[in-house]
Amino acid sequence: MQGAIANGIEGILGECGGSCACATCHCYVDESRLPELAAPSQTELDMLEHVAAERRPNSRLACQLKSTARLDGLILHLPATQE
Ligand code: FES
């Protein structure tokens, strides 16, 4: 989320600043790489109940994804709306 905001990526709002309290950083993770990500916390799962667009099995909150070299090339798709 921070990387997207800092680089002017449209379609991601991050209204709560990354505290897992708004669900406006909803994204869809490339399914082939889902196993590489840490499992979502219960707080993230709870917030995913409130996303504006369709929730899918590969839905995550971008602010909860830690960017590491291991995830280089990870593709995230953004939903049509965050509000
Ligand atoms: S920025 Fe608010 S939940 Fe991710």
C-alpha cells in the first residue's frame, strides 16, 4: 500500500494509513504466489468482510503485505472500486 501511494498508483486509497482499519487498499494477489505470502491475520480477515468490491479467495489488504525481495515481481490487481 505504501509503495502504491508513494508512486501514484491509482485505485488504491489507503485511507487509514495502513492500520488495517479501512479496507480501501483491497487487492487481488496473483494466485500462483499466494502460498508465498504470510497468512492474513484475523484483523485482516475481519476487514476483508468490508471491501467495496467483490471479495475473492485471493483478496488481501495491501497494507498488510510486507514487501520483501522474496516477493519481487509479485503482481497485484486492483478492484474496480475501493469505496
Ligand atoms: S490502508 Fe486501511 S486497511 Fe489497508
